[in-house]
Amino acid sequence: MTRALRESGRHGEAAALFREALAQLPSDNPDTDPFKVSATIGLGRSLVQLHKTDEAHPLLESALETSTRKFGADHYRTAEAHLGWGSACGRWGEGKKPDRRCWRREPSRSLSAAPS
């Protein structure tokens, strides 16, 4: 449902549901739990669409690092995290100086191996 809300442009509602889902996870739930990674990515991507990049960027950066470590560079969750993280970086130009973190990240193995 959260994905459908986000994809239909109802980003505020999606963000609220992603927050609720994350809050309902047990406190001992590891950061590497697939549901937690996906919900964090979804929340971050919703926040980007709401122009809340200051809040979205650390969530997406953390989800990207966790997903890469847990699932690998070629996993679909990691690709979705890259997409969200890149969107957050793209929004930094909207009235703000770009965040240095956006330009330090090395390309993933799968992206750097792509033919040019």
C-alpha cells in the first residue's frame, strides 16, 4: 500500500505509513532485516518527493550501505537504494549548496562494470 501511495503522488501519506511500519518493528530488529531496509528506502524516497532532503539523505545513505553489505551490489534493493540516494542528491541543488556526501560515493561494481 505504501508503494502504491508513493507512486500515485501521495508522498505524505506514504511517508506516514512507512514511519508507522518502522515504529512497529521490534526494537531488537536488526538494521539488516529486509523489511526494515525496504521501509527505510521507501520513507527516504517519499521524503525526497516532499523536498525533505535533509531528512531523507541520511536514511537513504544508511539503507544503501546496509543493502550493499547485506544483499550485494547487484540486488534489486540496493538498486532501489541507489535510485533514492541519487534522487536525494539531485534535490540538493534546489536552493541549497550540494552536500559533499553526494560526490564522494564510489560507483557500485555493477554500475562501473556496465559498458560505456
